[in-house]
Amino acid sequence: MASENSPLLAYRLLGEEGAALPANGAGAPGGASARKLSTFLGVVVPTVLSMFSIVVFLRIGFVVGHAGLLQALAMLLVAYFILALTVLSVCAIATNGAVQGGGAYFMISRTLGPEVGGSIGLMFYLANVCGCAVSLLGLVESVLDVFGAAGYAEDYTTGAMMNFASVFAVLFNGCTGIMAGANMSGELKDPSRAIPLGTIVAVAYTFFVYVLLFFLSSFTCGRTLLQEDYGFFRAISLWPPLVLIGIYATALSASMSSLIGASRILHALARDDLFGVILAPAKVVSRGGNPWAAVLYSWGLVQLVLLAGKLNTLAAVVTVFYLVAYAAVDLSCLSLEWASAPNFRPTFSLFSWHTCLLGVASCLLMMFLISPGAAGGSLLLMGLLAALLTARGGPSSWGYVSQALLFHQVRKYLLRLDVRKDHVKFWRPQLLLLVGNPRGALPLLRLANQLKKGGLYVLGHVTLGDLDSLPSDPVQPQYGAWLSLVDRAQVKAFVDLTLSPSVRQGAQHLLRISGLGGMKPNTLVLGFYDDTPPQDHFLTDPAFSEPADSTREGSSPALSTLFPPPRAPGSPRALSPQDYVATVADALKMNKNVVLARASGALPPERLSRGSGGTSQLHHVDVWPLNLLRPRGGPGYVDVCGLFLLQMATILGMVPAWHSARLRIFLCLGPREAPGAAEGRLRALLSQLRIRAEVQEVVWGEGAGAGEPEAEEEGDFVNSGRGDAEAEALARSANALVRAQQGRGTGGGPGGPEGGDAEGTTTALTFLYLPRPPADPARYPRYLALLETLTRDLGPTLLVHGVTPVTCTDL
């Protein structure tokens, strides 16, 4: 049979006579031989004994005397209503699969995960320890036989005024043993059947007995006797020693049941290794599988709790702890029901999400009515324990219902995300970054993460191959390595891998099918195609240079072993220059924006960090929102692509690491334009777009194409018949112009920061206008060569071409 750590892969239907599969939960301490208790002995008896406890003999009169018969019955109905809702949840979870040792803790932790399950399991353990102490305190109270007269509405053992909540706390404490049978799940022959059946029988039986005792006590005894003598049964019994025997028997049996149940929970906690060495000794068991070390642990804690001294004082705290555990059980069942997971199909069907939700609400309400302080403290303790377990990390093989709930909610809201309702006011970049080998692309991974502005971010990779000639899909085993890369790089990205005969075809696949519904990439990001040998950033990046933690359960091997070394200089490449430019052209044909990143490895490390980017070195972000390979002055150059450049640069400035960088926008003047006029119009546009930036006017030099006609359409130059020499000269001239501006400081002005730049200010990143690829594929190599010349020695550069409107001046 499959364990919780592995799926069910095979099940023998036919086999040798006498051969049997392991029973549910085999493999627990003691093996299958330890599972020998029946439903009656393993569930009904311990549950009845725990629910009766000392309350039957010493607190029936207390409840009826202070509250009266009607209110006492109302309290009992409320208590059993809460218990019934919790029992329904327990039955549903217990009949949905094999239940191992630990009872309620096992159910909660395997549903809500180790963080919540471990914290609530520890609190449920403390509740059982305190419940054991309460039974012993009742026994001591009976032995001492100390009785005294007090006021009509006071508890003569504590002197505290009684009210509905305080009396209910004492009553409910006598009904909290419904998990006693579940706590013995490791010793039951068939826990999935025994727990629901035995618990329901025990709850029904105890409810009938409590109602009968309430009526008999109310009809035969006066209020004064009930309030002032909690041991009144001895005074009215035909044979008083029988009452004393019952007190001793119930106190000892209930305390032992709570102690054994607590030890089973503690042993399960220790076996799951959630709290490390603190609970490690509790793993020790005898040959028969009994956790004697956990029993000693629990016995020692009971001695400490006994110092509280008064049963009624402790009852409120114990009741609150139990209510927290019951609320967690209801929440577990509610989560499973709301997640709508196909594998949640319990054989017990008398429940619904309404009963689970009502159970959670009832438990929380009664917690704060009984003791707001204890309720708040217990929730705070649970939160601290959950935070501790989250920081420490826990097993990932249990399955988290939170993942199922997230899936359910994400699917629902994705269906509501209607692309027909998109508006330019709410546009955000949704990036698909194609990565060949992440060893050489870590800075680009982080830069793209900063550019996404809360949008979709997908890491795409194309594995070359043909599935027809392969025995299995080589892509699926790679997902684990890429997801580990995302975790270590601390980027908020999805991973999408594909198998294709060529990188270009794979890129087309990813552009078409990545994302879901209204969350699909609208921008393709590529590294620049040049002859620079890639660096191995795994060797220098702090997040990857540290050795991977391979001691924790479920940890993956070092990422350096999962990705091949970077490409050696001169080695063949998976993508040709022709296919690279064709991929850019394909993206534009699909109405996708394109970003080409060059020299991203030279970005200042502090600008790629997750912090505020505070540094003594000031940086510029330069934006050239015109086609430098087809220069044209005048206000007409601010087209869709130019606005896209401004938007992307502004988005980058919103990232904390780039807050201190200054945005500069360069306005190129034509030979016949007067300085100042175009700058004023651009500043007005920036004011409307709420973009804070400096504006610089620059004059084109030699090779700027002064005689180029204004009416030329975009892309005509790269498609024109001009000679390669003229195009190369223009690219070199534009490159020199950009490099010259990178080393210059700028003063403040309208719409920009006040004061001049500090000496030594450098350009951290340059945004350039990416021209469309030529229509003729034969010109692709010339086009790529022009881009290489244009961006040579500029440092980190983003070549950007936008095809969709991204800005709006309306509210």
C-alpha cells in the first residue's frame, strides 16, 4: 500500500492464498501487531471514560445548582452541539484514508500542513495534559473533603462569582474527551471504521447519561445543597462508599486516558521531527510499541500543572485549548470540502461545509465567551508556534490543503479575468524571458523580475529534440531544477519548458501557450546575441555560491550539478543569428513587445538586490525614445514604441532598488529645429503622464541622416537600398552620441530633481529604441550587426520595441 509519502502505484487483486497486504497504517511503531484494539475497547470505552471524568460526580451539582435545570440543559445542548459538529468532521476525515498514530494531530497536520498541524497538535497535547491534571485535582478535592459556606452565586472553592460562561467552562471540560478514541488510532485494528462509529456511540451514550443526571439532581436536591456541596451524591446515595469508588475510578481512568492520549500525540510530534531535539527522546518506544518516554514527558508536565491547585481555575484554560483543537479539526474538514479535491471522498457523508463552518464559528465564539484572555493567549501561542515551524521548515511530502484551496480560488478568479475588459489604465508588463542556460543569465533574471511590476513573469526554456525519436519526454525531469532556481534567485516567476526541433519554433510555442486566460505574456525578453563568452554567475552570486542544504528532508542537490557549464568561447550555439532575428520578428508579428538585454551582467549589484538600493554611488537611467537608426526630430517621434520605453523606464524606477537612480530622457534635435520648443512639449507630455525625469536636448552629428525625409515610415531605413557602409556609419555615430552623454552630469530643471549631479555619476542602464527587423530575411545578419554596433561598449542596455499602447492621461 502507498504511504502518505508516496502515491498508490499498484494494488494486488489476485495472489497466493493467505497473502495479505499490510493493514492501514502499517509501518507505525510496533508494526501491524500493535494494532489490536477493537472499536469498543479502543474508542467507546476511553471516550466514555474521558467524557464522564470527575465532572459526573463532583460538578453535576455545581452546574445545576448555579445555572438551574433549564440553563443547565441549554449549556449541555450547546456543548454537545459543538461536539457533534466536530464529531462529524472527525468522522469525515477518518473515513477518507488510513489514519496513523497521533489521532487528531495526525488528521490536522496531514490536512493543514506541518506548520499549523504541529502548533495545534502541541496545544492539543497540552490540553490533554491539563485534562489529566483536572481529573487528579477533582480526586484530591474529593479526598480532602473540604466544604465551606459561601454566597449564593460564588464558587466556594475559589471565591469567584459564577456566571453562564464560567459554569459552561466547567461543564464543557467534562465533555471534551471525544478525541480519546482518535488518540488511540495507532493501536486500533481499523481506525477508519472504529473512530467514527465508536465516537458517535460514546457521545450519544454520555449525552443521555448527563441529561438523566441533570433531571434527577434537579428534582431531588435543593439549590443550596447543590451549590455548597459538590459531593452531594454521597449524601443522597443508598450506599455512600459507592460514590467514592466511582470518583476514584473515574478520576483515575480519565486521567490515565488523557495521559496516554497525550503521550500518543507527543510521540507522533516527535516522530515527525517538527520540534527537533527538544522532543527527540519522546521517539523512544518499548518492544510492544508503547511510547514510554513520551509518557514520562507527559507525567512530568502534569505535575507542574497540578500546582494550579483548583479544578475550576484550570477548567477554563483546558476548555479553551480543547476548543482550539476542535476548531482546527472543523477547519481541516472545511478546507478539504472547499478545495473540492477529487481524492476527498469520505465514506461518512453526514456532513457538509455548512456544519464545518458552523463548528469553527461555534468553537471560536465559546472560546472568547469563556475566557477572552485565555482565548487570545492560545491563539497567540498557536501563531508563534506556527511561525517557528515555518521558519524551521517541515516535511513537504504530506500534502498541503492550502495548495488545493489556492488552485480552486485561482481557477475561479482566472475565469473572471476577462481579456475583453482590459484597459490601458491598468496595463502592466507580463514577461516571457527565454533562457538558454541560467548560469550566464542570473542578472537578467533579476532585472526582468524588477520590470514585471506585479505582472506575470515566466521563465521559458527550449530543449532541442523530437519526441518521436525519444523514449520519454526529457523536459519533465527538468522542472524541479528550474523551480529550485526560482527559489534560490528569489524571483517571482513561473517556469515553462518545451521540447522543439529548433529554438525558434520552441519560442513560438511558448509565446502562444504560456500563461492562462487573461494572464498571458505580452512582452518577450531575450539576451543579446553577440560573441561575448557567458560568465558563470553561479560561482560569484552569494545565493548560489553557498553550498545547498542537503540535510533537510526533501532538499534538492546543488544547482551547479543540475545545469551544464556555460558555453565555451567558439563552441557551436543552439541558435543561429538568422533564427535569433526571426524570433524577434515572430514576436512582433504576434503583437508582442520585445526587449533585448545586452551586458546585463555589468549592472551594479546593489541595483539588482531586494533592498532599497541605498548606495553612495549615484546612477542614471538613460532613455532614448527614438529610433537612432532612423533619426527624426520634432514631436512626432513620440510614438507607441517611444511611450513604451518611457513606461518601462518609469516602472523600473518604482522598484526600491532603483529609487535613487535618476531618469534622463534625451531629445534629439534635427538640423532645422530650434532648441527649446520640442523640449517644452516633451515636458508637458511628461507632466501629463506623471513621469518625473530630466530632459536633455542633444544635436545630431555627422552621419545623423539630416536629409532624411520626415514622411519615412518606420523600418524603411533598414529595408532601404542604402549601402552597408552608410548604415554602419550611422550606427557608429549614434553609438558615439550615446556614449558621450553617459559620462556627462546634468543639472536640475523643471520636472527633474533639484541641484546638479554629484561628481562621478554613471549610467547604470540605457533604454534604446529597437527598430523592427527588416522584411527581407536575407537582411537579418546585417540588422543584427547594426544593433551590435549601436550598443557596443554602452554597458547594460535594453533595446525595446513596444507595439501596444501602455500609457493614459485620463483618470
